[in-house]
Amino acid sequence: MNLKNPSYFRAATVAIALLIATFIVLVLIGVVTHSPPAVLVECLLSEEIQFAVRLSIITSVISTLLCILVAVPVAYALARYTFPGKTVMNMLMDIPMALPPLVAGVGLLLFFGVSPIGKSLAAAGLAFVFTPLGIIMAQFFVNLPYMLRVTRSTFQGVNPRYEYVAKTLGCTDAQAFWRVTLPMSANGLLAGSVITWSKGIGEFGAGLMLAGATRMKTETLPLSLFLNMSTGKLEYAIAAATILIMISVVSLYAFERYGGATHVY
Amino acid sequence: MLTIDSVYKSLGEFSLSNVSLEIGDREYFIVLGPTGAGKTILLETIAGIYSPDAGRILLNGRDITDVPARERNIGMVYQDYMLFPHLTVEDNIGFGLKSRRADPAFIRGKMQESADLLNIAHLLHRYPGTLSGGEQQRVALARALVMEPEALLLDEPLSALDVKTRENLRTELARIHKATGTTIVHITHNFEEVFDLADRVAIMRGGDVIQVGAPEEIFRRPNSDFVAGFVGVENLFSGTGSSDGTVAVGNLRMRVENGISGPVSVAIRPEEIFLSKTAPPENGRNVFPGRIETVRPNGGLIRVAVEAGIPFRVTLTRQGFEEADIVAGDAVYLAFRPSAAHVYPSGAHEEA
């Protein structure tokens, strides 16, 4: 800093930034250090928290895989082709992201609970209402737009001429995608998957509506936090929160690491 | 033989309208035109990336208009190389042969052959991101040539390179063309590439082919103001042609090579005009008195503006300039042969 000519504006903006960063750190440390370490460890190892960790990981991994599976072809179509209704479709795909998760949850509950499609799915053995399957569906529905957006912009960043060259070298459209565009998009897809997965782990509102909050049945980490908080078992709630904080920090780091390294060819 | 027969293609702001070209076997054919002339669409349509709205494309007698790109056996090389960044040089070159499910030993042999041809054998294990522009373009050429394409399309292959590398690779292209005998269609906006490489040239503007011919022909006998301007004809005059083989331009009457009656344009290259302080013998030439307006050195050449009732631009070599011994303000004589004055009807190939 130029000491002869101090800028008060600069000092003020930096001070606000410092203040807010301190606030964030204090909030997080407050959660993690609330319980004595021995109690925290005991809770982390309890059957209920272990169940929540397992359920959260299984549901979020499956819903992330589903998001990738759907987002890749959809994002490719939106990035590469022109077709009637594309603009409207682009907008529709983003709606679940802007929607409050509780509203998405109500919609899903009605769709799978009372609509003819939902009823026939349930009759065929695919029951989403108040089941772990519902958690996966809720995470998928709410998080798909995030995966879609990252994937679409990744594909848009790959010059279509790479595919043109691949085609002159004997590739079909699908082979050009598989051998050229997809590997060139690997970093972007990885970053998108990490962010989608971490959002899946934290998903609460839509899952609460569709899958309910049943202890040891649909109890994911955020639901465990909610259930234990409302029944006064603060130290269990803290344990769930601690794990969620760790996951958030690690996945944010991974996203920055791989997302930041994404080459735009 | 590559035949483009009345091809139309519209793609937003770029288009092709009624493009017809016949490109012979083993020919090195250059398509020249400014940015936006539709040159890249032309190549991508030949390659099969786009299908034409109308017209046909034939390759060695086979109608390939509706054949997908992967079955055309036409190679494509872009200005920006478009090497697959996730593959080594070796895998880039082998990419096409793997698509064809060729035998690994065959692939290795072919790859070695084209790596040797392009002098890139020492780069096979590198990734494209670590190569210089010139090296990348060699790899891109090898990747296309290893397929032994029936035609090779080059989209401004030298434009992204620095001057020195560009000259080297230009020489290489000529050598490769000679060695492989591949029919090449090369597009560029740079006239320099034409004389070193092209058997024939087509000039494009706004999706139209305006003139096709040998480089010398296009250079000396442009058929329109646009081509004349593009190839650097600086003396362009409007005049009135007579059937006796002369054209009246202002107060001057000049003998010309190809007499056309009516309103015409006359194109005279600045280096075809001779200057001297004393009246030179006519010997069938056009000789006009004038006055030097400006003398401007430009690299190895001297550019002189002469007023002779109409303004002439003359380019002299340094030696020619010293022999003429002229300075601005001198009275001089201009002389040029009738064959240097190329005439075409006014308004030919004007944009509608």
C-alpha cells in the first residue's frame, strides 16, 4: 500500500471482506467445536449417524450418476444442434434450479403419489413416496439443472471442428462424440459431477416432501440434522452438521481444482 | 477429378451461390478470397460436413453429394490445426486408421511413413499442446495424409503461422504435393501462396466464384475491378473502347491487348510501366508524357506516382529507379506495351 497516499476506499472494501470472511469461519468453527471431541466422536460412530452417512452417500452417488447419464446427451443436443423449441426447452430445464426445493418436492409428491403415471410406477414396484428411492428422485430432479449447465457450457467450449475432422477420419457422429468431444470435456464433467454430488448430499426440502423424514429409513444427513435438532438431541445434530461441512469444503476444493483446470479448447 | 456442380448452400451470414469448379487429378488448386467469401463453407461442403441446398459434388466420377463425410475419403486440415489435445501425436496420426479398424502393424507402418514425409518422427510421443504452430500443422497434415485421401482440403493452413515458419511450410506443401500426387484444394486470403503452390486459382467473393485461371492469368488478366484490386493492380481506369484496339481514357488514347467496344475498364500492373526522362522509342508501345508527383520507397521497391492527364502508379526496382534518375517534379515519359493493358467490360461481376 502507498503509505503517503492512503486510499480510504481501498481500506474500507478490504475491511468488509475481512469481516465477512471472519464471520463465515466463526460460524463453521462454532458448529464443529460445539461438542467436546469425545462426544462428537461417539455420535459420529453411533448407529443412527452411520446409517445417515451410508444412505446419503448411496443416494447421492446414484442420483449423480443419473444426472450425468441424462445431462450428457441433453447438454450435447442443446450445445450442438438447432431444433424447434430449443429455447423453450433450455428455459424449462433450468426451472427446477430456480424453484424452492419444497415446491419441487410437493410437485414430485403429487406426481408420484396421485397421478396415474406415479400410481402405475408404484404398482410396478417403483415406489418413490416415503422411500429411499424418493430421496434419489428428489436429488435428481433438483440437481439435474446444475449438471446440465456445467456440461452444456463444457461442450460449447469444444470447437465443433474437432468433430468435423474426426468425421473426415472415418467417425460416425456418435464415434466423434465418444472419441473426441467426451474426452476433451473430461475435466468439465468431473467438476460438474462433484458439485452435483455435493448438492445431492445436502438436499433437504424436496427429499423431505417426497421421501418424508422417517428415522433410520429415509434419514439422510440433512434429515438427521433436522430430526435430531427438533427432538433436542443437539450433539447428534452437530455430528451430522460436521460431516456436511467437511463434505462441502472438500468438494468445493475439488470443483475449483478441476473446474479451474478445465481447458477450453 | 473433383467436380463441384452448381452448388448452393446457405448458412446464416455465409453462403455459396451457384458455385461450379472442376479440379483436376493431382492438381494444386487455390481458392482465394477475402474473409466472408464463403471459402470455408465451400471446403466443409466438399468434405461432407454440410450437404448442399442444391447442386452436386463428384469425386473421381462418383456422386458423393449424399455420402457422409466419413465415407468420402477426403482429408481436412484447418488453420488452427484441430489436433486432438488428449491424444499424443502418434494417436492423432493413427486416429483415422483406427476408425477403419486397420491392422496394428499396418497402422504403425503407415504412421511411420507419413511421420517421415512430414519430418515429425521425433515428435510422435509428444502431446499437441507442447508443439509449436509449425509442428502442429505438420502433424495435422500427417493425420490427413495417412488416410491416403482422394482429395486434401486445406483451410488457410499457413495463416496462423509466423512469417518464417509459413515460408518453410509453404515449401513443404509443394514438396508433399509432388511426393504424394494428392489433389489439393487450398483456401487462403493471401496472394503470396498462389505463385509458389497453385496450378490454378479461383477467386471468390460473397459466395460466388468470380474468376478461375492459372495464377499468371489471374494476375495479369483480371476479369473485374474486384479481382484487379485483389491481386494488386493499382492502375484501374474507366474508358471507352473502340473496335480498332484502342481505349480512350480521359485525354489519352492507349493501344490495348484485347479491343472491346463500349464502356470498359483498363487494368495495368504498376510494375509493367517503364519510366524515363527522355522520350523512348515507341516500338508499338504506349508512350505518354507526365510529371512525377511523389516517390516513396517501399521495402526493396520504389513506388512512384505520375500525373499524365490521368494518375498512374508505377513500381520500380531500386536499380530501375537509379537508372531512371528521377525525383518528384521531373517531367518524364511513361511507356507500356499494349499487352500490359488488360481490358474488360465495365461493371463486370459487380455486386448486385
